[in-house]
Amino acid sequence: MEVRIELKPGVIDPEAESVEKSLGLLGLATVPQVETARIYDLEFPGISAKEAQRLTREAVDRLLANPVIHRVTVRRMPP
């Protein structure tokens, strides 16, 4: 399963701001906006897709994301 975690709109993203500023200093100011995201690939060999989704959701809820500031996208990776 691929888990993509991004900051919700309006949440300050200092890493992205730093990259955006650095791109400008490098003469690449044509990049209008930078956002950061974390991607986790979770593999659950030998279990059903439904169980893998359940375990992925549990990992997201308990460890990987804060629902107050993050938006999460989960997608099943092709076999």
C-alpha cells in the first residue's frame, strides 16, 4: 500500500518555504509553489487486500499522520 501524507492547506510548511526560497536564489524562481509530502510503501505479504487496507489505516491513525494537520491518500500498489 502507498501512503501519501501532506499538510492540509493553511498549515505552515517551513521545509517547502526553504526549498522555494533556495530555488529562487538558484535562479529557478519560475516554480510557483513548493509543497512537501511523505510517501510510505507498506508491504503486507501473505494477507488479503482487505486486511492490508485495515492494517494500513491503523498505521496511519496510530503513527504516521496527525488528522488535525495532515491529509492522507492511500492507494493499493499493483502486484
